[in-house]
Amino acid sequence: MDEMKGIDHEHALPITCLFPFLYFMVRDLQVAQTEEDIGNYAGFLGASYMVGRSFAAIFWGVVADRIGRKPVIMFSILSVVIFNTLFGLSTKYWMALTTRFVLGALNGLLAPIKVNTAWGLGLVVGPALGGYLAQPVEKYPHIFSKESVFGRFPYLLPCLGVSLFAAIVLISCIWLPETIHKHKSPEKDIKRIKELPLQQAYWDSPRKKSLLQNWPWMSTMISYCFFGLHDTAYSEILSLWAVSDRKYGGLSFSSEDIGQVLAAAGASLLAYQLIFYHWVHKFLGPIISLRIASALSILILSTYPFMTYLSGTGLSFALYSAAMMKSALAITISTGISLLQNNAVLQEHRGTANGVSTTAMSFFKAIAPVGGGVLFSWAQKRQDAFFFPGDQVVFLMLNVVELIGLIFTFEPFMVLPAASDECS
């Protein structure tokens, strides 16, 4: 699986690279009638990638099961090279929307592979590329002239950076081994499934059961969708809240400030995944660790509204600490859910199963940016409310979604194999 870490990194870059300049790109495309409308259009543009992926994820999962992971991975990376570059060349809103949608539809990476360690690196590199390379004429006038191609297409350079990295990864895929035909269903995995009679029934004839009849897998997918909805909405709301004015319950941060927070959160995620998660998994297992992580996430989110009373070093310490811990907790949850999902189906069915779960998750992640933007705008209008003012309502709703996901990790909603706490 080590060979795929760079690939998952490449999957993260097209998503995270967009965050720093999305607002400015929508503004420059002149599609919004007023400044207040920019957020709405930005939400739809941000969601278009996930919408495209939700339409095609099952297809890519089935294809991966039939012809192998390697061809799907290589085609997906090639689509990043082409359509991410075209996105940087967009001069109309509909062009940007279309290229992001097609990029999501052709990107079958998440269905055949889920390697969360490299995602943390993408969360660091992606925002850096977007933040430092977007609008190069304005930032580096001594290097780039207004008459250059980057003067006409101010958001092409960060997209080219991602595409260049994708091209390098694509070449390296020549030496990527195919794994689909190299593994057989291990007897020990089946022998460990004996705690719950219902679970045993599902494993008695796994090849005869459809995914929709496999409740152990379906139950993990439901939690996966709610956690995905929460994480995507949190990422958007955190940025909006941090840069909004303090009179609206925000922190009055600059884009550079929030970019540094996001990069630090990504770096902490990477360090946690590489150094600490192995021990968390070893002693607690995926199900216990994700339940604890979800509960702690709710507690941490509850502290965000009160950070508006802080300033200077105190505010920086509180926000950086909370964002970094939240990032580590989120990867604990997503990794645990992925392990539980893979344990609920046989090896030869995992591509299809991950494709179905990716489709459902992509739908939830597609509505999260739009829903998060609407919620945030509504909350700002009731900032002076006596009962749960705006900034508190925003994080309260995020906690409600997280709580629903947590509830669905317990019986009778989730049915688990006996070895769920030991699965690998």
C-alpha cells in the first residue's frame, strides 16, 4: 500500500488547492450580482467536484473490481492532468463548474484506494499551492507581467502545479503493482466474525448477498456519510467564520491567517497518522477509537464560539490547538470507518463496496458546502439573538450532525464483526 501514498496525495491536491482562491476566482468570473452572492456561487463550484464523483463512483468501483485497480488509478490521474489544467484556464463560471464536475466524475481514485496518511500531506501542500501561486501577477509583478498567460489566467499557475505533480505520479504508476488478483479471502477474517448471530448470517453466504442486504456494511456507510457531511461543512464554516468580522461572531482573520491554520491542521494530521494512530488502533481498535474521537470532537467544537472573546497569542494558541486536535480526531474517525467497511465485505467486492459508499458520501459532501454557506449566512443575521446567537448556532448544528454519526455507531444501528476492534 505504500506505493499508493503519493496517489492519494494527488487525489487530495485538486480539492485542497482550490480553497485559498475559490472566493477570488468566483469574484473575477463576474457571475455574482453582489458581493454577498459570491459565497453562494462559490458553494456550488466547491460542490461540483463531489456531485460529479457521486455520479460515477459506483462505476469506477465496479471497473476496479473487474479489470484491476491500476488502470483505474492511472486513468484517474490522467484526468487530473487534463481537467485540472482546463479549470485553471476557465474564463466563465460555467466553464469552471463543468471542468470541476467532469474532474470529479472521472476521478475514480477514492473507490479503489483509501490511504488517509497521504491526505494530510495534501492538506498542507494544496493550500500552499493555491495560496502562494494564485494571482501571480499581483503577488510577483517582478516575475510575471500582465501580458503573460498568467496575467490572463490568474489561477492557472496553481492548477499547473497540481497537474505537473499528477504527471509525475502518472509516470511512477508504471511500476505500481496490481493487487486485485494477489489476495484471497483469509480464513482468519471469517473465523473472527462470530460475536453477533445476525453478523454471522451475513457472512455465511457473502457472495449471494447484495451490498444493500449486507447490513453490517450498510450501517457503517450511514455513519460514514454523516461524518463526511460534518467534515466538509466544518471545513467551509471554519474558513468563513474565521475571516468574518467580529461583529458577526467571527475572528476578523485574513486569508493568510486562516491558510496557516489549515496548513498546521494538515501537518498535525499527517504527523498523527504516521506516528500515533498505529498505537491508538492497536490498543483501542477502530470502533472504540472512532467513538471516542467523535465525542471529543463535539467537545472541541463547543469551544469555538467562545474564542471570539480572546485575542492575540491566546486566540492563536486556542484556535491552532483546537484545529489541530480536530484534524487528528477526524482522521481517526474516517480511518476507523474505512476499516469497518472493508471488514464487512470480501476482498474481491471491496472496489464495488467503496464505490457505493463513495457515491453516498459524495452526495452528502456535495450538499455540505451549499448547506454550510446557507447556514452561516442565516446565522449572521441572528447574531444578537438571546437564545443561541448566530455563531453558537453554527457550531451547534455541526455538533448535531456529528452526534447523529456517533449514535449510528452503536447497536441496533450498527452491526459489527466480532473482530471489529482488532481488524487490520
